Amino acid sequence: MEVQTTNVKEISYREAVNELDIILREMQSDNCDIDKLSAMTRRATELIAECRNRLTATDEELRGILATLTTKA
């Protein structure tokens, strides 16, 4: 597996999750290339952080939207 170099901010949430799944499967396989393990771990950490940021931002946005419902009622 070649570790991706695309900036995590330039890919969709779905693409990030898919890439994380690929990295995880590679790390769990018997064929895991130990020479690429640190690069895979670094990339996975970047992807997880970006996914977490997007989930938090979406949660805050949805709470704001829903809050307008209670103030208008």
C-alpha cells in the first residue's frame, strides 16, 4: 500500500473514512510492510483528526440550526 499524500482537507469525509479502513486492513494483515508502518500511522492520525474536526463542526452547526426552531416556536 502506498501512503496517500493528498492534503486531508482536500478530500471528502467519506474518502477519509475509506482511506482509514484501507490503512487499518493493511496494518492488520500479515503482509504489513513494517517500513511503511510509521507513515501509515501518521496518515491515519491526520485522517482521524480531520474527521473529528468535521464531525464537531457539523454537530455545532446542527445544534445552531435546531436552536432556531426552539426560539421561533
